[in-house]
Amino acid sequence: MTKLELLIESVEKRLPISFQYNKRGKIEGVRTGNVHAVFIFTSKAGVQSTKADMYQTEGVSDTAGIPDWRPFNIEDITDVKILEEAGQFEVADGYNPNCDKYDKPLAKI
């Protein structure tokens, strides 16, 4: 299964994931959380990228405060593991499935 397929499955089944984020300038290490949406994002400059909006619950972070919402570029994600043994997660506070950035969803709760 590709990482995109794993991310979509995690949204559809509402199961947490862990992964490595290998984006330049970001702290390396495992991140864990609950992906609520996978979508195609178009920047103001017209550049498209595929992103995952995740409520990060554990792991490394460049910003203070976990748990909290984080967007991740899917091209920079590796080693995705669905954490089935953790069971389904609840929808996190602040999630809005109707926000404008989800106009091209691949999966969302």
C-alpha cells in the first residue's frame, strides 16, 4: 500500500498513525496523531500539493503545544504505520469538514 492509500485508510477508519516527517528545516523524528482530512491544496500562487490535516497527539514538533492541529505535506511523509491496536479516535475539537481548504478532498471525516 502507498503512503497516500494508508493515510486515506486511516481517515476512513478513524485510526491513528505514526510516521516520519522529512521536510527540510523540520525536526526529525516520529510523529503520532489522528488524520482528519487528506486533500489537494492550491496555494495563492497556483501551486498544488497534497496535504494531511492531523491532530498531532505525540512525538516531535517544531512548535509548542501537543496535542494540536498540524498540516503535513504528504510528499515529506515516510514510514506511515496505522496504529490499529489504539482503536478509533474521536473527532478533535476545531475540526471543520466544510472549510474552504478541503474543496478538493481525497478523504475527510
